[in-house]
Amino acid sequence: MQRWRRHLCLFLCIHLLVYLNEQEVEQIDSDASPAERVQRAMNCLPLTLEKSVDDSNSSSFRRWTIADYSRAYSSGEITPRKVAEQFINAVHESSRAALPMSFFINYDAEDILKQATESTLRYERGDPISALDGVPIAIKDEIDCSPYPTTGGTKWLHKVRPCTGDACCVMRLRSCGAIIVGKTNMHELGAGTSGINPHYGTTRNPYHPNKIAGGSSSGSAAVVSAGLCPAALGVDGGGSVRMPASLCGVIGFKPTFGRIPHTGVLPLNWTVGMVGILAGTLEDALIVYAAISGQLPSHEPTILPPKLLFPLLNSTNPISEIKFARYGEWFNDCSDEIRICCSNALHLLCEHYKWKTVEVTIPEIESMRLAHYLTIGSECTTSLSSALEKLDFAELGWDARVALRVYGAFNSKEYIKAQKMRNRQMQIHKNIFAKADVIVAPTTGVTAYSIFDDALKTGELDYINGAALVRYQIAGNFLGLPAVTVPVGYDKEGLPIGLQFIGKPWSEPTLMHIAFAMQALCISHHRKPKVFYNLLHKN
Ligand SMILES: *[C@@H]1O[C@H](CO)[C@@H](O)[C@H](O)[C@H]1NC(C)=O
Ligand SMILES: *[C@@H]1O[C@H](CO)[C@@H](O)[C@H](O)[C@H]1NC(C)=O
Ligand SMILES: *[C@@H]1O[C@H](CO)[C@@H](O)[C@H](O)[C@H]1NC(C)=O
């Protein structure tokens, strides 16, 4: 039995949990340090067969995990310093390719090597801080991170809002010994879904460099996909972590609103946007979640989230009696290949674990999308208002210009109506969650589409593809629900397809159990991207 109440004021979407029935979990003390939480998360992972870093005798492709890095460093097979050098060479190579990948807006080779040298010394002393020590992690350029400016994908925002230090989540990763390798490319102001950025270059999809990576956390998805980092941080205000993750064939995980500290993240739209994780595997998403979750800084305007629970992924009893809510008409509103692939994956999952699917109706999805758009747009122009007064619109890409003009046209009555709609949808979703544990849908309605050369210099507005990309994202942001996308297959062109699970507030452990189960059924079919770097290679 479980009950949850929600409380929505106009400014924040806050879920107050009364009692949640999460299965196979481990409770984490609220005063545990990030490194202690990482260790606890490592203890929740199943034992995997050790795989040497030079073992190429495997028919199926898999990305190196945080555990692989940690093991290779501890055994002395390779050092963080060597990995950092290979990382820098790889990024350099990728930016000089015929189709430049434009993974990063900023990365500083000297700063990376300095962190890597310190980490190497810790391993030499036999004293690494945590499993994340020496592991390269990239940060979306919407999150503050020394020594870099926070551009938000623009040419001007960092000039009016200087970065004064690490965001709280970056600080936590650093305290675990992670090597922060730079600021990933993103859609300008997060105001689009393609990742085509006229100022810093268009991030290309590692599975097919002629296709978009998706956005707005385009670089964070692409670096994980291409093997440059086992995990990266993004920010998800309207699917901005889950969409690019799905298009680039990696895990995208957006926890419940209020679970991850927001201090030091651009306040572009503060009631819908929040930090999320992109990772090659669900295990690595859990480890990074462990590092960055935990207590919120006391000035953050939210209630205390319930106790932190980690899923026992090592458990030999799968969680039982999971019910998926599936709204058929919505689920099927995607390309044939996505529909078939996602339906098959869901079927396989239910067969394998004897879980059930119940048919539901989610009314007013399109109105919810519009209300969300109004909210995100109003918040974006409000938070940027003083900067916008002085801004020369010629400094913006064409699509960002249009977006800011549209956002600026919304009025207060519309904003308030949108919040009423939000409350209504909370109720609607609460009713759905009385019948099922998790809502299931494809992550996107289309796979990565082609980049046209004429968009590279100006940006692009593609409402048809854009609508198909955001179709399944909105509840995660507008209602603050946790959600995760898992790669479940490929289309005819070899482009990744993701399946999404949307959970009740604070049900991260159940979502991770389900995503882990789905991953286990698909991982042996994973394919290697065309652009891929093996950083653990010893040469
Ligand atoms: C799983 O991990 C937990 C936490 O480390 C441990 O207490 C438990 O014994 C492990 N269970 C199995 C089946 O290995
Ligand atoms: C590679 O794996 C196959 C099957 O697992 C095995 O038969 C073969 O001996 C292995 N080759 C090497 C070089 O280890
Ligand atoms: C809103 O902000 C989030 C991050 O906070 C970003 O991912 C998203 O794309 C932004 N959207 C708009 C329309 O500003």
C-alpha cells in the first residue's frame, strides 16, 4: 500500500511522499559523504566477470564502465594520466575529422592532465578516494564548473553571468576523485531539441555523424556514446537528457524534481529543469546518482526529499508484480520501426519477469505539452529578463531568436492557467499510478534525423521532428516525475531506439530495477558506434 500527496504551488513542483513501497533497496544515511555513497552503490552491483581491458575477443560490443576504469587503475594496467592523454588526443582528433563532432564547448588539456596526475598519485599510494577516482566525467555547459565559463550554448550569457565556482553536483563528483573533462556542447539556451548550435558547432551522432545527436544535452549524450566518458551530466527541462540519450544509444536518467541539488545550474526554467545523468550503463547511472544526490544545500527552496534508497541490483530475487501503464494511442504515435521495437522490448520484459501491462488513457497530453511550453518559456524569459533587455538579437541563432520572441509574448494569465493545468495533470497521473507502478512509452517518436548543411551556420527550426522528439517527455518535467530511457534496439539505418519508464515521485529505485532488467535483455545486441574511442587501450 502506498499513498502520496503532492503539493503544487505556482513556483515549484514538490512531491511530498508519505509512504513508498520500494522493493529490494538499501537505505543510505543522509550524512554519508559522496564517496561513501559511491561505495554503497558499488556494493549494490552484481559481481561481473572480470574482463581484461585488452580483451577484444567478444562478439558483442560494450562500453567501458566505471568499474572497468577503477579495476584497470587499481591493478596498474593503465593510469588516469594515460587515459587523460588518450582522452585529449581523441577529442582533438574528433574535432578535426571531415565531419567535426563538436562534443565540447570548452575543455582545458592542462587542467585535465593536472587532475589526472593527482589521481595517478593517489593510485600509486594505494589510496584512491572512490571508484570514481580518475574516471573522466563531462558536464553540460549549463552547469557551473571551474575553470570554465558557463555559456548555456550562447555567445553572451557568461559575460553577464560569470561562473564563480563549481555547482554543488560538480563539487560532489570532484570530491569522489572524478576527472572533470570539460563543458559539453548544447542547444543554445536549451531552447531546442536538435543540438544544432551555430556558435559552437553541431554535435554529431556517434552512430552516424550525418545525423543529429538530439538536445539540448547533445554533447553529454554524444561523449558517452563515443566512449569518451562512462557518464556525463546534463540538464532536463523538456526531455533534454532523455531525448539525446535515446538518439545516441545510452541511458538517460532524470530523478524526481528536488532529488539533485540545483545550486550552480543556470536557472533557465527553474520549476521544470533539473540535473540528469547520461551513462553507458544503468550501473554507472546509479554510481553517478549516488555521488550527486544526498542532502540539498539548505537554501534550496524545496521540502526535504524522502530518504535516499539505492536499488539492490545484485539481488537474486527480481522485484515482483510490476504493472506498466501503457496508453496505446500515445505509445503507437511514433515511426513504425520505433513502435515495433519498443513493443517487442516491453513484451520481452513482461514475459521474462511475469510483469503486466495495463491499458490506460492519459487525457489532455497535447494541452499539457502547450502548458509546459508556456511555463518553460515564461520562466526562461523571466530569468534572463535583465540580460535580454541589453541583448543584441543578432548574437542569437535563428531558432533561439524565434524562441525568445515567442516566450516573450506569453502573459501572466496564460502562465497561471498553465499552472492550473499542471495541478489537474498531477491528479490525472496520481490516478494512473493508483493502477500501475510505472508508465511506459517510447522515448522519442523518431530516431536521429539528418543534419542539413544550411542549418549549421544559422540554427534550424524543425517543428515536425521537434514535436516527435518531445512527444513523450513532458510529464517528467511538468510534474517532476522521475524517468529513465534505456536503449532497446536500432532502426534500419542503425540508429538507436530508446524505451522510457516514467515513475511515481521518488520511485528511483524501482525505475532503476526495471531499467536494469530491460538493459540485461538488450545489452548483448548493443552495436558499436561509427565514432568510438577506446580510452582504456594500452597501445
Ligand atoms: C547485495 O548487496 C548488499 C549490499 O552490499 C548485500 O548486503 C547483500 O548481501 C548482497 N546480496 C547478494 C545476493 O549478493
Ligand atoms: C574467443 O572466444 C571463443 C568463444 O568464447 C573461444 O572459443 C576462443 O578460444 C576465444 N579466442 C581467444 C583468442 O581467446
Ligand atoms: C530549460 O532549462 C533546462 C535546464 O534547466 C534545459 O534543459 C531546457 O532545454 C530549457 N528549455 C528552455 C525552453 O529554456
